[in-house]
Amino acid sequence: MEGYVFTIPMALFDYIPSILFGVSGVMLMRSLYNKMAGGVFACLDGGVCIAFLAGILKATYKLLIATGIGAFPLLNNLFLPLESVGLLLTGLSIVLMLALKKKTAALMAPLTLGCISMMVLGLGGMCAGLGVVAGKMKRAWLIPIFILCFFCYMGMGYLASRGGETASANWIEQGVNTLGQLLLFFGVRTLYKGGLREFKL
């Protein structure tokens, strides 16, 4: 469609990071449900599903444009609020899992921050929390992986905030996003294969 730079390969490529995140999220839910209180696990479950949905909707938005079906701005406009809330809930659940284990439950940060602040907090909590878990599982070499994953997320957020008005900008943004999701997938899969489900905090 005139005025848009999305192509079908670009749109299809955009599904990859969302699928990687979804698979990583399912592995986390399968592994951590027996370590979380019901409310905390619901926070993880909801966060993963909301963030996954956000990515799928945005990729679908691009695909509909690329195929000439039409532009549906609502799909794109839902991305930031859904992704922010989803990642906040995901990260918060892992932080609370660790904090409640140590009986330091006074860990409720104000939820009046903007969407960007929520995303940073959620991603930081998720990556830092997974780094702590990796250290406890004697796989400290994964900590730099989760740190790099966090910076990829931040880089993708920065690139997305600049509008992505050119094809090259879109490819770079989704390349960084995919790298971040691959790092998350690799880290979570390594913990999963290493016995995360049976591991005791």
C-alpha cells in the first residue's frame, strides 16, 4: 500500500521474535509454576500471554499492509500498551518469586509509571531474575546472555520509538528484536534443559 514500507518477507520475519518469546514463556511457565504462589504464577501467565499477543498483533498489522488487504492502525496502536503491561507482569512475577522466597514481600513498586518505564522495569526484572536463577543453578555463564538480551530489548525499544519510517529501519529494529528473543530463548532453554523445573530456589 502506498505510504508504507512493509514487505511480505519483512512482515513474516516479524513473527519470529514473537514466536521465540512465546516458546520461552511456555518453558518458563512449565518450569516455575511449582515455585510460585497462585497469584504470582497468574502474573507470569498473564504477562507472557499479553506480551505474546502484542507481538503477534503488530506482525499481523504489517502483514495485512504488505499483502494489500489494508491498514488497521488499532493492531499497531495496541502494541505498546500490551507489550509494556505484559513484560512488566512477566518480570515482576520472577522478581516476586525470588523476593517472596526470602520473605521480603514489600517489593511493590508504584504502577503509575508510563508505558516505557513499565517495559524497562519488566525487562530488567525478568533478565536480572533469570540471571540470579542461572547463578543458583551453577550456570553463571548465562548471566551475560541475559544482560545482552536486556540491552537488545532496550535497543529495539529505542529504534521503535524513532518511528521506523524506512525499510532499513524496520529490518534493523526487527533484527535487534530477533537477536534479543534468540538470546532469551537460548538462556531459558538452557535452564529448562538443565532442570529448572526440579530446581529448588
